[in-house]
Amino acid sequence: MKKISLLIALCVSAISFAQMANDKGSIAGTILDLEADNSPLAFATVEVVDTNKTATTDFDGNFTVIGLEPGTYKLKVRFLGYQDLYTKDLIVEADHTNNISYSLKAIHIEE
């Protein structure tokens, strides 16, 4: 009987945890290099403003930020030698991924 009670408790805990995980949303996307015909920009930093969430783009310029509470967020995208990019409001919904794509422009230094 104790084994059955323990099994039921574990199942209920697992279901509760799965439901809590679905209460969060995510932002995913691609960062491109405007100076190189919109080729992927690897290793750019994507920061969700006013949170501790960040991501780094992979070799294909892709990133994903997970575990965001539903709401409105802004991103700051940085890469050395490029202008920082600030997004407008992005809406994050529970159990949904908001997909975006942005291009960064290089900083030009005049002589």
C-alpha cells in the first residue's frame, strides 16, 4: 500500500511540474550581419532587458531564451564592432516561442 501511495505522489508531482514548465514562454531567432549580405552573425549576445536572461548566437546566428514569464520584453543585441540593437516590445505568451530576426550594422570609423 505504501508503494502505491508513493507512486501516486510521484505522478502528481511530475504532472504539477510539467504544468508549471508550460506557464513560461521563450524568444528565439536569428541575428544577421547586415554588412555581409545578411549572413549569420555567430557569438552575438542577446540580452532580455531588465532580466538576468541572456543568450549567445550559435554559428548559424540562432539563439533561444527560455523560461520567460508571459509579458512584454525588449531585447538588446550586441556584437563587438557593431551598433547595439534595441528591439521594440516583444510579447511572450505561455507555452509559446516568439520567433524574430534582426540584422546588426557595423560601426564605421571615419579617418
